[in-house]
Amino acid sequence: MAADLAGKVAVVTGASSGIGAATARMLAAAGAAVVVGYNAGRERAEALVAELDGSGHWPVRIRLEDGETARAAARQVRQRCARCDILVNSAGFTKPVPHADLEGLDDATMEAVLVANVRGPFSVIRAFAPLMKETGDAVIVNVSSVAAFTGSGSSIAYVAAKAGLDAMATALARVLGPEIRVLTVSPGAVATDFVPGRDRAALERLAAGSPLRRVVEPEDVARAVMACVTHLGASTGSRIVVDGGRHLA
């Protein structure tokens, strides 16, 4: 894959850690210049840029709560790179709340989760779509969750947010083609620190109940993203599930 993405420019939100960082590494290894999007993790983003294969990588701050930062990032990418071929929406936010605890899911938490996982990615897509359309063969990959269609997850807010993200991707796939494909990668529990309090032991317990009986690593999800970018050229509006088959259990 070393030359598959040579000359391409990829923007990855939430790239300073977890799935986003794993995706940025693979995109760079495949030859793309990677714009490493971050919010609070500036030092992590800069460290990642320094270690990526190839050249032309740089960090940019994108706050999901502030759509203007997405527009500013799109302007910077246009000025510095003159193109954007790949957009990976990996950034997100959740706060664990037991589903039965309706009072525990207060309005502020609900709003924060919906903004980060639905409005934020939409703002990023809206900002970058004009530049991506100019390439004529671009792709957007949203990192969602099996929570969107299983109704399970860290909170009901997260379930609702990811369902919204999935529905939005379907609508965008209709209106952004043929110049832009829109695909969704839906992981289950992944070995990152995304969900506070979920340690390796908890992940292994969850994996034990899945058909494949293995913990899903960030690299597993990143490989699915790469497949969307490099191999699924005739697909749009589709969802790739990466959960070891746990949604079947």
C-alpha cells in the first residue's frame, strides 16, 4: 500500500489518540499527507505528526462545538494543500450513564454528546465538502458505533447521537455523489480510553461473548477505514461493522 495514496491529502479529526491516531498512521504509510485534527491534545498531535511516515503532515485544531474552527481548518487546507481527498470524522465524546438512569442523563450531557457526535461532524463535512468536490473522487468516512443500531452503549445519548450520525451519512451519500463517497465504520468496544472507566479486563469480558472472542484494537478499525478509502470505490452510504461479531450475540 506504500504508494496507493501518494499525492492525496487526508484530514482526520480526533487524530491525536485512539482510532484517529491509528488511522492517521495508516494513511501516512500509504503515502497520503495527513492533516492531524485535534481539540485539546495539541502536544499529542504534534508528536504524532513528527512520527508519521512520509512528509507534508501538520496539525490543526478543530473543536466540534465550534463550527467556525472547521471552516478555518478548511481554509488552511485549501491554502496549504489546494485539495482534500479524504476526510475521516473520528472525533467524538461520550459520558457513561446507565440507560435506566433517566434522571442521570441531564440536558447538558445530552446536548454535549449530540453536539460532539452529530452537529460537530456535520460542521466539518459542510466546511470541507466544496474543496473535496473539486477533486472529483473524494471520500468521507465517519467513525460511528454499533450503538447506533443495537441500542446499547455508554449512554442513551450516545446511542441517539450515533444513530443520528448514521442517518445523516445516508442522506449525505445521496447529495454529495458522484464526487464524494460517504461511508460509515461502526466499531463496538475498542481498546482505547474513549469510554472512561472501561479497562482491558472489561473489554476481554465483552469479547468473550462475541463470535470471534477477541478484543477489537484501534488498528482493526483503522484498517476498515482504509478499506473504505482504497478499495470500496463503488460503495457509498454503506456501513462496515468492526466488533468481532458481538452485535450477533
